[in-house]
Amino acid sequence: MTWNRLPPDDSTPARESSRRPRWIYATGDEPDYRFSLANERTFLAWIRTSLALLAAGVALDLVKLSIGAAAQRVLATLLVAQGLGCAVTAWTRWGLSERAIRRRAPLPAFGWGAGVGSILLAIVLSVVLAFL
């Protein structure tokens, strides 16, 4: 199956020159919109994860656990920091992927996944052990 692109119209160059961020849109060709929309859905999934981590950090700070207040505050802070990190990762990954799609280059490697998962696993295990 081949993906046919619509032929560019006369307004394409003017529209692309005004799109931001320019480090993404000033390079390569306009891709098939389905690829850009799929990349955007992945970005939004990361943002949802980021919001969930932020909410979990706030909730953990409000719930009284059987561990010390300082340890609980550290775990809550780690969740909030990881949520912020996920938001930054989402934007960076979206930009790098969109630029690769526009250049018809291979997509960037995903090295953050193992780190994000490991930190989250450590936090969850700490909270579970606090309830035991």
C-alpha cells in the first residue's frame, strides 16, 4: 500500500515559514498528515502520564502513611519531578520525531523509557511497602 500525498498548493511555503517551532518546521517536506497526527497522539499520551504523575505526587503528599513525613515528602517530590520530566520528554520527543518524519529519516531512539519506568517502579514499591 502506498501513501499518496496531496500536491502542494501555492499557500504552502508561506504557511510553513510562519509555523513554529522553526527548528522543526523549517526543515524537510510536509509529511502525510496521518503521521503527524499519530506523533501528536503520542505526545498527548505522554502529557496525560505527566498529569497523572503530578496528581499522584500531590495525593501522596496529602495522605498520611506509616512512614516518616520526610520520606513521604521525598516520594511525593519525586513523583512531581517525574511528572515534570515526562512533560519535557513529551515535547522533546514530539519535536525530534516530527523533524525526523519531515526529513524522512529514522525516528530517534527512545532511551528515556527505561529510566522513567525504573524510577516509577522504585517509587511505587516504596509506597506499597509503606502500607505493609
